[in-house]
Amino acid sequence: MVGLPYDCVANPHGAVRLTFEKAVAASQDADSVAALCGKDWGAVDLFRKFLFEEDGLSKVPILNKSSLPWIKPNTLVRFRGMVQDMLGNELYIGAFKDGSTWRTNKFTDVACRPIPSSCQSFLWERRLFVCVPVPGHNSWILDAAPQVVHNNYDTGDASQHGDKRMRDASHDAMELNVLDEMDSSCSKKQREDEHIFQPCQSLVGEAVLQGGMLENRNNLEESSFSCLVKAYDLPESHLKLNDVFEFIGIYTFDPELVHANDTDDSSFDLMEDVSNQLPPNKVPRLHCLVSRKLAVQDFLSGSLALQPLPNVMSDIRESLLVHLSALLGNDTVAAQFLLLHLLSRVRRTVDVIAVGKLSLNLTGFNRESASVFGNQLNSIIMELFPFSKVIPLSVEYLNNAVLQPRKDNQSGRLVTGMLQLAEGTHLTIDETHLQAGVLNSVGVENARLLKNLMEWQTVQYDFEYYKIEMATDIQMLVFSEGKSNILPADMILPFRPEFFVSVKKASTKELQAWRWYLATVRSLHYSNGPQVQQMLEDEIVAAMREDRSLGYKDLERVLIMAQLLSASLGERSVSLEQWQKAKELEKLRKERLR
């Protein structure tokens, strides 16, 4: 039996060329070749079959800073990262006629063979993105085996391929202990991965995202490794700035490429090559074949596609609350508000209002208590969220930090700032470092940026001649001595610990369950039916009659708290019981403020 004339991992260009030749074999006229622009002629389908039907995904090395020296150019790789910059479109010679044969340059930077000086050719177009490891990624996600969801990978089709399959909620097996099930699933997956990657440890010794925020860091070292992704045949709306994606494609990082482009006839000229600021001998390039946007669940090791049943959700919720309360010196009220904060996210934007956000300002901290309780909270947040950042706010920090992303019009590049973050990032701000001082113009601008982020969930990008407000979804937690004068949090709560004891580190089993719980609750889609809506309207009217001082923001906050309390138990609409609990919590908060 004769084998294939190509290897999808070691020689992906062979597969591209073979499928192209088959596509134009029936008709060698120019019109049939021109029609292939913006379409897949079978190459992507071939790779999809190899990756997802023939278990080829496990054979594809992961591209990162560590594996870069070991991966050969022109091979198939995987890369996970955030879209940090969008460079627009690039024209290239997509197909040319070599004698009587048509050849393609798709998915490559250099022509497969010399292009005749005068030949028939077609200019095609591709989109360019600069991608970097996700800012603030935490070290535990390096151990999480990427979830393989065939239907979630996009190849340029405008149609959607469907959602992840969910286990049937009617199964009685769902009533089993979710912690034990998770632990078993994770162990099995770990054994499978060890077997899969054992033959090629030199290539994929580490997962794609390097490092982690193991301490309070405020530089941009995560962005030191970047990758230029060239995407083909994708809808304009498929990728957006700051989206987190996984790309599978052909890697063309070659130190000799610069010299080849200068001297070798085999190279071809690029029209309007905006990637000149990213030399190919310094920045690896990935020609994307398939891609998918990543959600938090994709970073969970051994996560289960379980329906949020009440008994499962209640048990995990209670264990997490107990742990948070212990970290907060047995301040159970603060633990409940912290849990609501951790479960919150921006559900939608109405005019300029980000509905669903619930930022928290814990007051009563000084440097000593922040170093104790604050550090414990930072540690657990790092263990629960894939992406998190800590800012020790001080006058010096405000006067010198680069928070605002800005466009460098000379290079055509977007220069990243501290606040260019992926959606779902948790941001903790420690104001106990803040002392009397004078803010310069940079400090005033940075304070304004942080205030707008907390209040409106927007970050202003500076494009030199104009500014653009970018919507985001960043959870913000503030530690301060008194009420923060810079950051107007949705909830202000005096912190009242009863004692301090060193809390035992949570087990891997517990952390996996808590991560799954937070990701599941935050992804729930809930809505209120007519009866629930009428009940809420009656309750709001009654609350306003009882307390005339209640304003729109107060009622909105209590409603969001009630929604989160219901969602925390797996409920998809607000119940009267949870509404009453939200009112009780709000009453306790206001009593502390008085």
C-alpha cells in the first residue's frame, strides 16, 4: 500500500498543494483558479479530518517561547493567545501559472518555486493579527489539557458549527458526587496526555502560555513573546481585539527568510506588507487553518459538561463559601459579598450602562492586614481564575505606569498598556499603598482610566488623533482603608475579621470543583418569565415605599445580587426567596456602613 505523498504535521504544504492541484485539474482556465480566492478547495477539510477524526490533534506541537527553538519551520503547530493588535489586510500572490501548471502560495510567506517574471497570477488577500500570551495568565492553566471540541473550530465559514455537547440532564448519574467525578476525569485525562506526548517531550515540554502571576507583577513581560497570525477566508467579525483564540496552522518562523526575500528569486513581493514592522527572523508567523474562540471552560483541567443541578451547585457553593470565610477571618458577610462579586460579569450594555457588573470595595484594610488577608485572597483568586492581575496603587505607580493602550502611527502598531486585558480577567487593586502626594498629568489620566473601567467597563484607546472607548468585562476588587476616592465600586463593605489563622491550602480536587462552579454559574443564561417579572416589580415598588432614599442604583444592585444568588444555586430566574436574601444582605451592608 502506498502512503500519502505528504505528512499533515511535518509537511502541511504538501497537503495544501495536492488539494489545490486536484481542485484545478478538471479545468486549467484562469476563471476556475480565480474562483478559488476566498474559498477552501479542500485543504482545510483535509486538515479537519486529520485533526479531529483521526486523532491528529495530539500530534501537533504547541508553539510557545520555550518550544520555539525546537519546532521546525513549515510544520503544523498550535498557538493559544490574545489578539493584541489587528494589522489589517495584506495582499499576496495567491496563485500563479508556472508553464502550463497553476500553483498556489496560500498558507506560506515564500513561493514554493521561482515565479516566472511574466506569468499569469492572482492577488489574494489575508488578514493579519498580532497575538500574545494572555496577560495575567495564571500558572495552573499550564496543566490544563486543552479541550478538543471539533464543532467549535472555525475555518472561515460564516455558519456556526454548534455548541459543545452537554450531558443529558435526565441521567440519574448526574446525582453522583461531582468532586469525585471531576477527580477521576482529570486523572484519566492526565494519563492520556502523558502517553500522547511522551515521544515528543522536546517539542512540547510546556503548554502554550508561559509563566504565571505567582506574585504581584505589574510589567508586561507576558507580551514579550508574540506571534503574527495570518488568517484566511474568515468573516470580518470572527476575531476582535482582545479575544482569546486557539489557532492551528502552518508555522513559518525562519531566520533566513529576511535574506531570502532580499536575494532569492523564489520569493514573491507582498503588496502593502504591513507586517514589515514584525521581521520574520524575530517574530514567528502562523498561517491559520482552523481557529476557535476560547471560553473559561477551555482552560479547566478535567472540567465536566454537567447541567447545574441544585444539589451539585449547592454543595460546591457551600464549600467555597466556607473557604472564603476562613480566608477572611470568619467574616461570613464579607465572604458572601465576595462570592457574588466573583460570580458577576457584564451581561449586556444598555446605552452606556454595563448591566451585571458588581465591583467590590472592602474597606478597613491597612498595609498589615492587606499583607495577611489581602495576600490570601489574591492567592485564591489566582487559583480560581485563568487570568488575574494585581495593582498596588500608589502615587508613584499612577505617575509612571503605562495603563492606556495607544497606537504608534509611525510603526502602525498598537502599543499595549496594562489595561489591555482579555474579557473575564480579574483585577485586584490594593490602595493601602496610597499615601499623600501630587499626581502629574500621567497620574491624573491613569486615575481617570481606572475610574472609567470600574464605572463603565470601558478602556479608552489612544489613536493619537482620536480616542476610542473599548467595551470590556473586567471584575474589579479594591482593598482600601476607607472608601476609595478614586474607584467608585458598586458595593462598599467594611471588612470585619474575627481572627486570623493560616488557612490550609485547598486541594486540587476542591480547586477543580470551584473553578468549574464559577465558570458554569457565570456562563448561565437566565431570564425572568412574566410572573417573576411582575413579582419583582411589586417587590421594587414595596421597597421604595418602605425606604424613600432608595435610588435607581440601589435597586439595580439588589436586583443583580438576587440574580446572582439564584444563579449560584443553578436557578435560571430570580426567586422570591433569593430576592429576600439579597435585601437582607444589603441591609447588613448598610448597617456596617453606618
